[in-house]
Amino acid sequence: MPRAGDEAVIEALAGECADAALAGGIHVGAAESLTSGAIASALGKAHDASEWFAGSIVAYESATKFRVLDVDPGPVVTARAAEQMATGALAALGCDVVVAVTGAGGPEPEDGRPVGTVFVASGRGGGIRVDEHRFDGEPADVVQQTVEAALRALLDVLRPRS
């Protein structure tokens, strides 16, 4: 059985996101920092991605977040920055649903946050939810865990509420 952070888990979650987006006629977008496009890669590999995946904005540098995603200047490893990244991506990509991630992937702390601190923002134009995570391991491990958390958050938004 695949363990958390494994490629098989990420591939399965991306496939579930594809199913839910297609079923709902929903266009999905992303904004990424520490994952450097890994979320886009996972979603783009899922089936029929051209029908539901609008794209992703990779804003690794703080200045890019400020300029492209309209994040307020200042610390970027915060819940507020994640929320603003999500809102900026919704506007820039014209998508219905978004997920955005920012964090301290390592090997050094960032913005006073310890390595492994990650904020995942997800939602629609009507509201963005932000979750804080603390992941362990090397930078590559933190990225894998972040991608998985982002896809799970995205799936929560995509699935119809009962």
C-alpha cells in the first residue's frame, strides 16, 4: 500500500480531483511557491486535464508573489499570504476553484517559521480556507507532503457538499 507522500498517492488524488472537476464542470487553478510546479505537474498528468485544469502560477520569489499574485509585501510564510495567493490565482487564471501553497520547505527556516511549516489555501471566489501544516523530513519530503495536502484540500472543495 502506498504511504503518505508517495507518487502513487499523489497520482490517485489528482485522478480524484479530475473526476470531481469534470463531474461538476469546474475549472481548477493553483498558485505555488515551495512546490515549484509540482502541484501543476500532478494535476496536468491526470486524465482529461485540458478540460478542467486552467493552470498554475509558480511564484517562488517573494517579489513574484507581490507583483503577480497581489500578495501584500512582507512575510510570505503566513496564512494571509496563502489566502492572497489563492485569490490572486482565481483572478489571474479565471478559474472556479483554486489551491495555493506557501511555506518553509527547508533546509533553513523562512520568515521566522521553522522548516516544514506550510500553509495550504483552497476555495472558490466566495471563500478561501487556509490550513497550517507541520511536515517533517528533507526539503523533497516537505514538497511531497505539501502536494498531497494541497490535492486533499482541493478535493474537499471540489466534492459536492451533502
